[in-house]
Amino acid sequence: MIDTHAHLDFENFKEDQKEVIERFFLNNQNGYIINIGVDFDRNLKSIELAEKHERIFSAIGFHPEVLDENHKVFCLKEAKLQLEKLATNMKVVAIGEIGLDYFHNSKNKEKQKKLFVSQLDLALKLNLPVVIHCRDAYEDVFEIISQKKYINLNMVMHCFGANLKQTENFLTLKNLKFSFTGNTTFPKKEDTEIFKVIKTIPVERIMVETDCPFLAPNPHRGKRNEPLFVKEVIQKVAYLKECSFEEFRESVDRNAIDFFNLK
Ligand SMILES: [Zn+2]
């Protein structure tokens, strides 16, 4: 099992990070965790963690929330310099998470777009895949990533939650993958839109993640999430794709290994 999106450097794991990691790799020796950076400090912490564990890798990037007024003054130039410098580290396998979040803040859209685009351009230059965060901004994210210059850039929409119509558009981007997390285990009705969305996406383009400490899947909903719980996500999405657990797990593992170029 591979958890393609975790935040094990967050305070939530301060007390028992080691045990959480051990639990994941017990009976899962061939697994991997991709730990995701979000700002200056977390990018460093994420790499530090990856350097301690053979099977943990890191993405580095600046989440749109770094632009909020309650954060210290953000300097784009410095941010890009940090990414270029850290990207030379062998444990860095992607740029992310980067993107647009209008749920969190819809008053700084232009600033968010500028930050997003400059990191996409950097990923192109560094030849690294991209992990995209998108909330209430599917139209604008699509408009940006569907530009011709990004046609060969490998990207994944993390915690994908677009509607069917938007998904049709995203599916036209051949190098785009779709990652699902614990929220797929919440709805009960069979005709829920997210289920229909999952059914339209080919297995070859799906990845799974926890986004821990957030979004713990059922039956852990409401508690702190952790990489081991990616199992529940695999189970749910496998069911929707009418695959066995093992068959689906093998596919999503392969997709993640290829996408992040893990070895
Ligand atoms: Zn995340």
C-alpha cells in the first residue's frame, strides 16, 4: 500500500510519529509514503523525515494558504529559490502541494494564481511531477493546467472532488491523475456524485491517499487520520471500480510508483 499524500510532520504526530510509521510498514514492507510540504518550514521538515526513512519520499511546495494575511509576509522569489535548492535532494520526488483554494480565501485569487503558475513553471524546469490542491476552484485550475505549455507535465489532483461535468474536462488532460481520500467513504447513497465521478475515471489514472492528519475514512471518521487508514480508501474505491482489493491495490501502487518515479 502506498499513501501518496501525508503530512506526518504536522504537530498532530508529535507524540507518536515513529509508531504511526511503524504501523504502516508492518505487513506492508513494500509500501511507500509521500510526505507533502506546504510552506518554508514544512518543506524542510518533510525532507528531514524522508531522509530518516528509506521508504518515505517528499514533495515540496507552497500551498495557497501561505498568502493569507495571518502568515508572515510571503516572498515569491524566496519561495522559488528554496524549491530550486531543495529539489536537488534525492528524496524530493514532486512539487506540491500547490494550487488554488477559494473555499479558504476567495479575496486573493490573482495572487493565488500567480503563486500556482510560478510553481508549475518551476516543476517544468525541474522535470518533476506536481501535486495539485484545489478547493472550490476547479474552473480556474482547469484553465491554468490545460495550457499548452503544461501538456507534458505529470500532475495529480489530490483529494479530487469535482462534479461530473468538470471531471469530463479534466479527463481530457492525458498526463493528469486523480487521487482519492477518506471522504469517499462518508456518503451512503449509491448515486452520490463522487461515486459517479470515480466510476468514469479509468483505474490507470487513479491514486489513493490519506491526507492525514485530516479526513480520516470510516470507521475512523472524526479521529486523527494516519497512513495505515489508506486501506479503507483502497477498499471503497476498489468496490466502486468493481475490482478486488488486491487487484486494485496493485494497480494504484503501480500508478504511484510510476508517477513519483519511486525506486
Ligand atoms: Zn495535503
